[in-house]
Amino acid sequence: MPNVLFTNVRIIDGSGAQPYSGEVLVQGNRIARVAKGVRSIPTAGITVIDAAGATLMPGMTEAHTHFAWNDQPGLNAIQRMPPEEHILWCAHIAERYLGMGWTERYLGMGWTSCVGAAPAKPRLDVVIRNAIASGQIKGPRYLAASQEITVPGGLADETLPHLPFPEFSFGVVVSGVEEMRAAVRRFLKYGVDAIKLNLSGEYIAGIPAEFTPMTDAEVAVAVSEAKLRGKRVQAHARSCESIKQCLRHGIEVIYHASFTDEEALDMLEAAKDRIFVAPGLAWLVKTSYHAAEWGLPPEVTAKMGYHRELETAIESLKKMHKRGVKILPGGDYGFAWIPHGSNATDLEYFVKYLGFTPMEAIVAATKLGGEIMMQPRELGLVKEGYLADLLLVDGDPLANITLLQDKDRILAVMKDGTFYKQPDVRSARSVMPASVA
């Protein structure tokens, strides 16, 4: 890892502060110095990247990642993928998120950290996390989740009356406190970072989003077992009651959170310093209006309930945002109409639908990303002493947040002081506004 100096950059540091022109020195895997102005850092023995006014910002964190989802139109295609092919797929997708996959459409997308939100097979997440950490494969910093744990008739229970074999189920099906305890302990033995519970339904699986099938006793024992070993719990929670279950039992990561009432909003606000919400907004938008090619035209998804959920979720999330609840991008990418690599769509939708400013959307993907990755003093900011996870962007994402969806505008991706997409700054254009020049 050579020492690298980014000079002539416009710095968005991830904190929410206004951008400024300056220089950033990377030594080893950390940011050694951040300086305002031009040519204030000595360059002897350092590789200098003159960025011609391009934007330097922290690497982004995807808060709800399913590497195992295989860009197909249904759950069965994920579930039935043989394990040998499945681990190779996950390795490829890890590269795609970071920015070095072979799929040209998404090369260089700049997600330097990801929070696993459940694999399709028991140890996929753990194996991929370990392979990334050891350098066997390239990929983002990764937190590994358990499979989805559900109850009979709940989301991810794919067993059939004539084939009641748990091996064919998308998730792990438990019934009662002791079966839940056994399942959680098994995943903790495998080495997961988090336990994933399915506390509500999902229309595409034929289960209403408002359905809340798991008992408080089952939730409580899952959380107790995870906390005993210093791990956290995350939950698929679309229904209002499932959100309240999360908050009553100390679940830190709440996925979706579509349906709320005043009590739920009050509970979310009271817990805002310890919880994260990753709604998967692009999933709702794309499934509602952009999945016709795969047999889900808008008239069908409206009848399923997605249009109503989208409208309700937008209002719920706006209220959460006003109350200071931490809302992060990410969720359920990996279906045919919401493929891996298009994840920055969430940032556009945060601005378009939820009233975020572009700066707030970037903070959600960077500073809050460091927090959900449990490294708040090392990740998510362009700051001295922090890990050198950085993106160099051709253009101003504060003026146009959709730039982060364009692989050609991502000039460089650095993780841990190493380039995973090499800069070609000759193609960079000066975009520095006069106000910060």
C-alpha cells in the first residue's frame, strides 16, 4: 500500500459539514492528514493523484445486503441454487459492490462496507466475510448474518405439505421458545455477527406485510441468546406491531418499518440513539412500478398491496426523519428488477420521496454507515486517523445525487488504503463551485 496524496479535490467529509477544497494524505490503510487549500502537504516519496477538482468522499455502506440473492425474479431461484454455485455467486457479488466485478454495467460502484441481512444458506455470509477479511477474495468490509429465522406460515417458510423438509426452506423455521433458542445458538456457533428474525410478512411471498406471526416470547429468547454472546439482532419488520416488538426487546437494526402509529413513532424516537432503520425504499418503488417485465405489472402489485405500503412507508419515514431516527440506504437488492450494484438508487429516493437533502443522504450512507458497521470512530468520515475507505467522484453529488449510480463517474474506489478501482484522473473534469474554490 503506497502512500497516496489526493490533491485538488473537493472534499465531502461525511459529517454534514459544507464541502471544501483541499488535500488528503493516505499512509498505509489510514487517512494521515486532511488539509484545506492546495499543495500544503509535502509530496516527497508519495504517489500524487491530482483530481482536477473531482469530489472525494467516504466509501459508502449498504445497510441491508443479501449477497446470496441472485438477480432472479423470485425466491425459488435463490433457494434452489446449489451451494457450490452459490458461494461463487456471493464472491462475485462482493467484488461488484466494491467496484471490481466483471459486470461492466456496475463496475466500480463504491460500497466499501456492507451489513449482511441474511444469506439463503446457513454459512454463506460467514464464509464470505471470512474470505474477504483474510484476503482470499475482494469485497467490502462485511458483517455476517444468520439465515432468516421464521415460524410456520411466516415469511421464508417454504416447506410444502408433501415435502416438509427444512433443507428446502428459504429460512429456518422454528416453533416455540426452545426451538428458537436452538436455532439462534446454532448460528452463533457458526460465527455470525447478527441474528435475523422475520417478524412480519411480505406481499410477494403471499403473506400480508401487516401480519406479525412471531410471539414476544420467541423474540425475547432470540435477543437474550444473541446478547449473551455480544451479538446483535436485526429484523424484517414491516408491520406496526413488529416494529414495536423490535423496540420492546432491544433489536437494534429494523428493516423496512413501513407501517407505524404514534406509539411506534414515539418508541422509535425514544430509541433513536441505539437503533438503525434501513427501509429498502427502492424495493418498494421498483416492485410497485418497474417489475412488469417479470410478471408484476403495476395493476398486479397494486392488488398485492405494494402501492399502499409504499405510500404508507413514505409517510412513516418522513416522520421518523423529522424525529431524528437514523435511516440508512439499502435493502433487498438482488432481484431481477432491483439488481445488485444499483444500490445508490436508494440515495436518489431518499431525496425524491423522503425530503432528505443530498447531504443528508450522503451522511446516511457514510457517517451513519460507520455507526451501523460498529466502527463509528474509524469509518464513514474523511478524517485524520480514520480508515482510508474513499470514493473519487467526477461531479458534485450534492448537486446531482444520481451521479453515485453512474459507474463512469466513480473515478476511483479505495478500501483500507488500497485502490480497487484505479483512478484515471485525466478524464476528470473540474466541477468545483466558485463558493468553495
